[in-house]
Amino acid sequence: MSTPTRPSQFPTATNPWDRAAAGYLTEWVPRFVPYHRNLISELALGENQKVLVVGAGPGSEALIAARQVGPRGRVRATDASEQMVALCSDQAKRAGLDGVIESAAGDVADTVGGPWDAVVSAFGLWQIADDARVAVVRGWGEALAPGGKVGVLTWGPTDTTGPFELLSASLREIVPSFRQTNRQRLAAREPMEQLFRDAGLSMVRLTVVRHPHHFSTAEQFVASLRDACTWRSVWDELGNETLNRVAASFYDKVGGPEAPLNFDPAATLAIAARPGEEVVLSTRTIVG
Ligand SMILES: C[S@@+](CC[C@H](N)C(=O)[O-])C[C@H]1O[C@@H](n2cnc3c(N)ncnc32)[C@H](O)[C@@H]1O
């Protein structure tokens, strides 16, 4: 099912994620699925539960959540990009999960339809404006059912030798004045704890997960960022000539355009709940 609700906060034609959507699904989602699995597994969702997935993109984490809550559960997957919403709806149909997943246009702050047993945000926190983030997370907390959890995944802690960071460093070198979002600054324990505290929640788990990424060449990595992610807007803004210089500087750092890239970027997985509430999380067996 696909129910258009509030219109996206961006006009469709200018939302960079609309242009990136199809490429994001093929290029990036397969690399991100293991992180999504970690997030949903840590949340220990139960049968028949109700889950809100915000900034769901093409819905990989929504599909995993839908399998977890079963046919009588409900997952509402929202995104500001109409193209992402359409892809998510299509993915749900293909997986036979369209009876569980409702894919709808919506802002990250939109919690309509609650209360929710879990509110899930994968790789979207840094895209919320700094001055709006606490209010958005507070809204997620207020929309929780008793025993409900907020689960987030965000890139970081920073690995200064990783390709993402090396490309950003090249951009800083070639265009020092260009504004860059530090998408990883939220990833450490202290800022994450602080964010939840300011939003009236308690952090109940924080863990760092890593999964292997492979690109057959450094050129393929740059092309994936340009064509399947919001780097396309940076490219459009700065122009081919400048970005080719940035790419050349990046290739120097990683051993040339043909060099294969193998790395395992860290993502921080954090779960929060209302203070004093008992919540169920996954249990792990540790072998000492
Ligand atoms: C990096 S993608 C993550 C997609 C998906 N959660 C995943 O992990 O694959 C970020 C998504 O957030 C969406 N987004 C960005 N700002 C948003 C907002 N204010 N409200 C809703 N969605 C937003 C984008 O359209 C995009 O689909």
C-alpha cells in the first residue's frame, strides 16, 4: 500500500535524493544491508509490533523490520523523496510484504499513526538540521508505545584513512571554502548520549558495527558517489573541472584510479528509550 500524506519538504525536482534514488538502490543498499540487519536485530522487534521507519529511502531496513514483525505487524516507511517512496513501495510488493509495509511521503519529524513500538532511523540523523535534531528525536520519543525504542544508525566514528574521509579531505584541499557536513560528528558515545538526553530519552545501548565494502576501482567508488548519492549536487554545484581535480587528488591518495578499494566503514548503532522504562533488546552471547 502507498498512501501519500504530507508532501515532501523538498519540491520533487530539486530533491537530490530523487535523482540518486535508483542508483542508491543498486549501488549502496547492498552494501548497507548488513548494517540494517544489525539495527533491526538489536531492537529485538516482536511479532505484531508497529514500527515507524523514517528517512527509509528504498526501504531495506523496513523490509527487514517487516519480516520481524510478521504478517500481523505494521511498518510505516516514510521518506521526503517521492522517488524513494515509490522504490520502497515497489520493493515491498516484490518481497510480498506490501500488506505489512505502508510506504508514504513524509518528513523525518512526522510520527503520524503511532504509538510505535519502535522508531527507526538509518543513516539519516546528520541530514536533520542541527537546530532541529533534538526536537525531531523528542517527537520520536513522544510517539513511542510503552516499552518502545528509538533505534538509530549513523556513520562513524571517523576513520581518517577511509575512502569517504580521503575524498572529503581532497575536496577540502581543492575547494577550501566549500561547506562540508561532518556527518560523523554524532557518532561518538558522548554526543549521542547528549542528543537523547536533550530529547528526554535515555540511551540504552551503543555499539559500533563494521562491514566490508569493496569497489573494483577507485573510479567506481567516485562514480557511485556522484551518480547514486547526493554527491551529484556537489558535482553540479562545483562543476566537472573542479570535481575532476578533487577526484585526481583522491586517486593520488589511494594508489590511482584503477586501485581496488576494500574498507569497512564504522557505523554507530544506538538505541534509546523513555527514562525508567523497561525495554527488550537482543541478547548476545559473549565468549571470553
Ligand atoms: C542516506 S539515505 C538512507 C536511506 C535508508 N534509511 C538507508 O539506510 O538505506 C537518507 C534518506 O533520508 C531521506 N531524507 C533526507 N532528509 C529527509 C527529511 N527531512 N525527511 C524525510 N526523509 C529525509 C532522503 O530522501 C534519503 O532517502
